[in-house]
Amino acid sequence: MTKREKTLTELQGVQVGHATDRDHLTGCTVVLFESFFPCTCEGRGGVTASFFSDGIAPTKCLPTLNALFIAGGSVAGLTVSAGIYDYLRKEGHGQLWEAEGKPGARVPRIAGAVVADRGIFYEAINPHLGYMACENAVSGNVQMGNVGAGTGTVVGKFCFTRDQKPLFCKSGVGGAFCHLPGNLKVAALTVVNALGNVHDRAGQVVAGNRHPDHPDGNHFIDFMDLINGGIVPNSPEDLTQQEGPQAGATTVSIFGTNADLGHEQLFRVTQMAQAGIARAIRPVYTSLDGDTVFGFSTGEVEIPSERPMRYNLGHSQLTPGWQDFYVDMLGAVAAEVVFESILSAVRTDDNYVDDKRFGGTIPPGKYSE
């Protein structure tokens, strides 16, 4: 069974929908807003592929959106934006342009990013998946695992066998949620498709590059062990072995909060949320990953402008002058929920998939609670 979890839909005015193409191991996931919500993003991977991310940068003047999306299909996945636009216009969302009192076009604003999932080895993603994901959007608990943009995602792609067979594990879509004092909320949804391995809080690999001698998904190659084991320069005979299987990657996370944040404050929280990806995935931000985090705010709860004077930890007090304490607190929590959402993405009961191009079943990793 695909699990359902509390995630971004715990925030007022937010819906999440998936469109899943199991035949071609790809899909799309959308996050719909009831009105324009302030958004921003930061991409740190070497091959980011995003839509309108520059429009919600800290220096821009209209950093509010009607929706965010994550899609498979690598750069071709950005075409799902057309279907999302069509749906939002049909439902009456977006900015209405008028001239001389006469209505013109209604123009939604959306942003998103893509992952290079297994679907790119079948055919280009169907742009209609964007519209389908919007039609499937719900405001309750959201499906996780092998759905939407997580349908064709895998982790652990830095090593293949000598006969060029992959050793990755299945991942998917994961979610997490945190309710803080003062009715502050932070939630995250992440599509995990990393080159590296996923690690738990103890630093143990729970999903990633399987060891070729133990293909069941319970033993893994650690990237640092690979380095410490000795990487030798290429010899002339190695140069004939450069052609082989490709390893598209990228992890994309969307986090949201109900805190009323200014755009620069939201960007600061988004920067800190990136730590959740770095905490879970090793190596991270590589030249083959397009790791990106989007952040949004529903603006329901006002945060204090000054740090609290005291808190319940004995006789200690917070550092004087820490005026942005609440923004930094939200950033620290955002990193935690992103981290938990990544673990959620590799801990799904149905995370087995038959990849016909790969030639067999891609197993899940090893659960570690």
C-alpha cells in the first residue's frame, strides 16, 4: 500500500496532487495555493533545471505564486507547466489583466523544477501530466512513495557493476510536518532522486548504492569508503571504458510555513532548509545533481519581531542581540522537516518497481527507524 502522510496540506489553503505514469516510470507532483502565496527558492546542484525560479529570487518584485511543481523527465519535464497553467486559468486563478474596464487574459504564476528520473530512458514526459496532477489535488493526507514525480526516482548512482548494471535503490516522494509552539507550522514534501546515498540520523546508509556482493538492498557502498579505498588515475586501457550507463539525478524539496515572513526572511529560511538535504544525502550538490529547495508562506501567523527574553532551559538565556531568532528557528526546523521528508521517501512499503530497461526489480533500501 502507498502510504499517506501529513505534509504541506497541514497548512491552510494548500493542496497537493500527483499524476503517475507507471508504464513509463515518471510523473508530476503539484502544490496548489488558494491564492497568491509568497515563494522563493535556492538551487545548489550542478545541473539545476527550473521554471520561473528567477522570478521569485530575493531581488524580484512579484515573488508570489499560485502553484509549485516537481516533475520527472529532466528538462522535458518543464513542459508540464502548460497543463498546470491551463488548469489554474480554468479554475479562475491568476492575475486578471484589464484594459478600459474590459477583462483580458488571466495569467497564473507558477514555478517548479525537475528530476532526471528513470522515465527519461523510455520517452519524453507527457505534458498533460501537469493538468492531471492538478485534477488529483487533495487537501487531506497525501500519498507518498511511488507516485507523482517520485514514480521513477532512485538513489545511489555513483557506482555500477563492471558489466554496467546499476546498483541503485528505489526512492520516491516523502513528506514531513512539525507543529511548533504559538501555532507555527512547518512542512515539507521532497522528491528524492539522488546520485548519493541517503543516511539516517546515526549516519548509517538506509538507501543508496547497493554492494554488488549483496544486491538485496541491505548492504551499501559508502562514498567515503570508495574514496578511501583508493581511486587510481586512468590508464590508457581505461579510456575505452568511458561509454556506459547514464545516471540522471536531482533532489527537489518544497517546504512551507504558516509564519508571516517577508521575502528576504523567507529566502533566509529556504537557505537554511537546504541543510536538510545535505544532512541526509552524501555526496550532495554534485555536478550530476540539480538539488533545489522551494519555500512558501501562507502568512497566517505573525512572528515576534524580537527574540524571547527567556526560555525553559535552566538559568540560561538566548544570545543578546539575536533579533532574528524566530526566522532562524524556522530555518532550523525547515532543515529538520526536509531531512525527515527525505527519509520518508525511501521508507515506503511499495518501493519496488520493475524497470524493464534496467532488466529487473529495483529494491528499496534498508529501513532504519
